Amino acid sequence: MKRSKAFFSDCRRVIIYAFTLFSFVISGHDGTAQQESSSRKPVTLDQVVNLLKNKVNEAEIKKQIAQFKVDFELTSESTAKLVRAGASDELLEAIKTNRYHDVIAQQESSSRRPVTFDQIIDLLKNKVKETEIKNQIEQFKVDFDLTPESTAKLVRAGASDELLKVIKTNRSGELVITYPRNGEECGATTRVEGRSMIIPDKFLWIFAHRKGLSVWWPQSGVVLVEKNGTWVQGVNLGEPRDIGFDFEIKAMWVDATVDRRMKDYLANGEKTGQYPGIPLLEGSPTAEVTVRKVRH
């Protein structure tokens, strides 16, 4: 019996569709339920393009993206490729809001808490390396003060003078950057999240620059600290030529004089289109993180 070209085309489309969905779930493991749930990979750009080209229902594509996220950013190049393959604005929005690394980072950031006294005691008793304990404290801070009693218990558990110094200088509450982490890979922009006490008569600003430069760039205006102490601000990381360089991001509480100078700087930039780097002005407390720019 003869089959039409349309019949074979439909068969091919169904096979590719089934194979692509199948690969979302079992790629790279042996098929057991436990491994399946733990090793699912985010959807790639090529997978989305292939599904579009093979006329897979867009609602199904969005469902897969919502479940598994995507491993790519929407750049001008990737957007053009998707639109040529038939992507709608709704699908592009689903991709934009379901980038795997952004979702995971946001979940991690929202669940981070300062290190407790009992946690440090447990780490010391379980012979965790002090360098690792110090890394955790510097990243997440501590939620307690060093008193004679707490110091004695820490020393008995094995804390060194160096560890005690790190604990003393990393008390949570004044100002902490919770995202991004040191060494995080970023694009042309990134969001910066943190926690802070609201300090009367002071204003929170974010500054950024390519590591090694003597000047900094104020970012976007005064940061709003919510009632629960959390804050978030967008940061620009240089130009395309800065790919491959480290950037330092500094959060700083400044007085009214510096706040006025920063607002004048941004107002002048809006008029002239020029935002020159400036020497970092004084302020405290501060918090800092270093990231690597890998794309623009």
C-alpha cells in the first residue's frame, strides 16, 4: 500500500517530538525513577528550535520549559533563531522567566541564613576544615555575638584565634550581599540581593567596577530596603570588551552629602549621556562581592 509524503512527514514529526521529550527526562542516566528525578537537564536552545520546526504544540513546549527550565539566555542571536523557527512572544517570555541558573540562584538566595552558634560548634566537633567554616561565615555571616561564654565554648570545640576573629568581624545584620556569590559568572547585567538593617540618616548605594580600575560607577540610585531587611538592585557590568574580567560589586551606606553627590551624578548622566567613573567615596558599613563577566 502506498503512503503519501505527508504521512511520512507526520510520522517523522511524531518520532522527533517523542524523542526530544524523552531526552529531557532520561538523558545521561539508566532510567531508574530515582536517577530520573535527580538528573533532569534544563532544555537547550537547539531542543526548543527543533520542537518549533517540527510543529510541536507551543503549549507543550512551554510546559516542558516551566518544568525543566532552560540553560540559555535570550540574546539577540538566540531570539532571532527562535523567532525564525516560529516562537511567539508568549514563548519568549516563558523562556525569559525560566532560565535554570537564575531560578536556582533565586531559590538559594532566598533560603540563605546566617550561620548559628550551634552550627559552628557542630562543624568543629565533626572536624570540618576551618578554612571551609571561615568561607561559610564570610559568605553568610553569623547571627550571634562573641561573649566570654560563647568564646569559651568555641575554643573548647577547637576554634582557633583566626576563626574567632572571622566570627567577630562577620556579624550579620548591618549589611550582607546574599547574591551573587563570589566567583559567580554573569552577563552584561546582574541583580544584586542582600540584607541590611535600616540605618537612620544614611542611604544605601551600589557601586561596581572592573577589578583593578581606580574608579567606580554608581548604580541606578538609592536602594530600597524592605521592612524585612531584604533589598535588590540591578547592576551593569561594563562593555563587551570586558568579557573575561572580574568585577567588584560594593554595597555601601553613605551619608546625606554623598547621597546628594550620587543623585547629581546620575541626573547629569541622564542629560549628557555620559557616566564617567569616579573615585569611590566614603561610607560604612559596606559589603562586597567579586564576579566574573563571561558574556554580554
